[in-house]
Amino acid sequence: MENLVAFLLAGLALTGSPGPATLSMAAMGAAFGARRGLGYMAGAISGIAVVMAVTASGVTGLILAMSGAAPVITILAAAYILYLSYRIATAPPLGEETGERSPPSFLGGFFLNLSNPKAYAAMAALFSGFVLWAGEPAWDALLKGALLLAMVTSVNLTWLLVGEALSRAFRNPAANRAINVAFAILLLASVVLVLLL
């Protein structure tokens, strides 16, 4: 039981703390509203499920062991997060006619977590650092995955709603624009911080 409590606390700290996924969820809520961000959130949850699977199975280690793979993956991830930050910073304030400005899609959320260095580090720590079902590695991995998916869903929904609430609190278009730009900068900074650690 103490392993389960420690796992849940570590999981909450690692999945709920500010990072590329959580900050992009808050930014999505602020820039496009929670309802319009649900598809993106579903993609992010699906992406983290894939990250969990490849991390728990050891595939991540094999890919990163390939010569030249790590720099290519890092460049692609940085380019996508830069693009996502631009979309968030330039989104019209909530309540304005958005015209052609649709929020990033399911695939956008999916790719975010596939390219999120914090996701791989967090999942590696959680899957390798705790044993919840001794003697049964497959059941242990499935239990951890189920618990983490429930946690990630709750955390992402919370950040999405917080972003929307923050943006709605400031009805002024200039304040909304400042919030969107601030979230975009925080998203970029979170990636730089993860890469430096």
C-alpha cells in the first residue's frame, strides 16, 4: 500500500507540474476555450499512452541508442513546440470571432506528447522506480498505466479549465492577448528547462 501511495504522489507531481503538456493545456484553454480544446486534450492523452507503452517496453532506450537519433528527435520536437507556441500567442481573444483560427487538433495534442522530453523522463521514472504488483511485470505495467492515464486525464482537464477561467477573468482583448503570449513564452521556457536538466 505504501508503494501505491508513493507512486500516486510521484505521479501527481510529475504529471501535474508545469511542463510542455500542462502549460499547452492551460494555453489551449486560454486561447480557444475548454470545449474547443477537448480534441487536443484527447490527443495529448493518447500521446502519453504511447509514451507509456514505449517507455515501459524499453523501445525508447533502443531508439535513443541509435546513432544520430537523439539530435533529430530533439530538433523535430523543438520545431513543433515552437509552432504550437506561435499558434497560442497569435490566437484571438476568447469571445472574438475566430474565423479561420481553429485550435490545434487531436493530432496536435498527440504529437505534443510524442515530442515532449518531460513525458519520457517522467514515465521512465514512474515505471522503473516503483513496483505495484510484485512478481507480475505485465500486470504491474498495466496497473501503473491505468492509474497514470486516469491521473493525466484529470490533470489535463484541470489545466484546460484553469486556462479558460484565467482568460475569461480578463475580458479586455489586450489582457487576453497578454495571457496568450505569456502562456506561449512559458511553454517555450518549460521545454528549454527540461532540455537543460
